[in-house]
Amino acid sequence: MRKAALLAAAMALAPAAHARPAPDAAPLVRAIDASDLSGAEAALAAPGLANATLPYGETPLARAIETQDAQMVALLLAKGAKPAGWDSLGRSPLSLACEHGADAIVGQLLDARADVRKAAPDGTTPLAVCARFAGSATVARMLAMGARADTLDAQGQTPLMWAASAGKVETIGLLLKAGADVNRVTPAGFTPLFFAIKSGSAPATQALLDAGGDAAHRGPEDTSALQLALYQKNWGAARLLVDRSIGDLAAIDRNGNRPLHVAAASGDTALIAAMLDHGADVNGLTGPSRIKWVTEANFGMPPPPVPPTPPLLIAAHEGQMEAMKLLVARGADHAFVAENGTNVVLAAAGGRSAAALEAALALAPDANVANAKGQTALHLVLFSGPHPDLEPMLAVLARHGARTDKADAKGVTPAQVAAEGLTEVKVVFERVFGQTNQTPPPTSPAASD
């Protein structure tokens, strides 16, 4: 009995004499890649080839989806290709079609009864992928076929979060109607509202707020919805939140800024005005960050401290002339001088805008004012190196009587900075101020830091 059993097992493991070798898939792959329908149909005469396993677990159907060839997809489905299975990256044909945003091909797979509930190994459902990349009509059809609106993936994210991350307003509405939780929180601390803000879409942000999204939720690093909008430069969402009185306009963020400082740097005058209308302090100062930086947490050096600075100086440094004008009109102190000696002129000189520098000199008409290091506006402009507004900024300072021979605390004059610096800067400097015979210092002048 033992000998007979071993013989039977050996025969089972050996290839049967009548078994056919696996068909060669190369002709079919070439036809799919070339969108050659007749060639593909001829290759598919080989039994089982429609569901052959290609390298990396890919199937002919998945390869046709990758090429975005709807006719080839239709042919393969007609020849028995199964809209199921996973490739080595954990993608099914349906999720792959969703990832490409191919609504027509997704429709073909749904017609073939692809499983809308089958999640990938990481928990991601086709609905989640389509919620981000495909059209709302496709999402509506998947929901009607039984796709669940609130399934979690491995990151704790729902299809609603996927839709919000792409700013898909109509899809957000469909998922909410289907029962998606508007305030579900991921383990990392993000809600659908935070995903919408991060997407850059103000309409998506509004849709979730209107649906009851928790605007008081705090994300990672104790970040508020308003602070996240400002971090992401989503000015439209920030304006929406401010208009709804959402967010503390006096709060200091991880960078040491209050919301008005960030708005001033952006130059968005509508956002600045809205913040001022809702009580932001036009002369509020930056302050210490509330967040421990990674370098500090690892016993490294934190960023250098920034002296308390009002929004006007931020706007000047960022070259936001219209923002400067608005802030002054609303009561900004144009005579403010920071602890390091920076005033509005020196702040503007550290930027790259001749218009902002001109506006600053209109507020504080002294082109030779110096900071705590003895550096004048002319020093700072030259330190900034070549940029499109270099010559116009030098011309502004020349018109306002900037001196080329005023030495800083180290004894270095602007003329020496130009003589010792980049040739391009020196040429522009001499074109504006004329040639100088200044002797360069023995070592290169220190940068403006």
C-alpha cells in the first residue's frame, strides 16, 4: 500500500502526457500594445489566453486597461477575460481603470459584473479609487451596485476622504447621501474636511462644512482648519473659514505666525481685509512656535529665532505692495522697528520687488537707515544677488539718495560688496551708480544673515 501511494503521488506531480503546454502570450501582448484588434483576436484563439498571467501578475485585460483601449477591453471581455484578480501591486482591473479615471472602461467592467466591494490587500476599494480619479456618474453607479460608502482602507481612510483629497464636490455629495461619515478621523488625525482643505479646493471645503464637517477639529501638531488652509496656501478655503468666523485669528502657528502674517505674505488683499474685518490685530507680532521642530526633538539646532514682526514688515519683505497699502490704511504702524533694527524699508530691501521698496520709502523716507549690523537697504539689495528686479531696486535707492560709501559694522560699504561679489551684480550696480574705485575688503563680506 505504501509503495502504491508513493507511485500515485509521483504520477500526480509529474506533467500529464496529454497536457498542453501553456500558450505563448507574447503575440497577444504585442497586439494589445499596438492596439491591433485583429492581431489580438487571432492570438486569442489559443485556449485560456484571455486570462493568462503575464509578468508581475498582470493580465491581458489589465494591460489593455493600462493602454486605455476600450475596444481591446471589450474584445478581451467577449473572449472570456475575467474582471477579477490582483496584480503584484495589489490592483484589480476595476481599481486600475478607476486609477486612470477611465469612466468608459470602468463602465465596461461594471457591465461584466466586476466586484465593486472587493478590496485590495491594503483595504482600498475600487470605490475609493474611483472617488478620487473617476467621474461622479461612475461613483453613483458603483454605489447603486452595492459599493459601501464608508469602508476603511489600511490608512483608516474612507472613499469620502479620497474624494475630498481631489476636491470632487459632486462625488462628495453622493458619498454623503450614501451614508459616509463626514467627521470620521483617521489614526493620523485627519478628517474629510482636512483632506478637502489640503486639496486646494474651496468648493469642496464648503461642501463638507455645509454637511456638518467639524471645523473645530484639531489635526496633527494641534493644527486648526484655518492654519491648515494657510499652510497649504488654499486662500479660498481660508477666506471661507474666516468669513464663517472659524479659527482663532490671534493663534500662533508652528512657524510663529498669526493668520494675518501668512495672509500678508500671500498678498491676497481680500483675505487680509476679511481677517481685519473679523478682528485680526493689524499690528500683531509673530511669536515663538508652539511646535517642537524635528531637529530639536533629535537634540539638533532649532531654526534661528525671528524677532517679533508685524504683518506690514512681512508684506514688505515678500514684495506685496498692495497688501502693504491695505495694512497701512487699516492702521498698521509704519514706523515700527524690530529688535534687529529692521524697519519697513529694510524689510522691503530684503525682498525682490522695486514696487514694494518704493512704497516702503514713501512710508519711511530714509534710504540710508541701517539695521543692528549697520547694513543699509543698499547692502541688503546687493546681498540678494541677481534677480529680475535688482536693477529697478537699485534705481529706486539711487533716486532716494542711497549712499554707496556707508560702511556696516564690519566696515564694509555697498560699493565694496558690489566690487567683491558676482560680476552680474557688479555690472548692474555700476550701471546705476557709476564706477567706483573702492578697494575690496580682504575677505568676502558676510551674507546678510
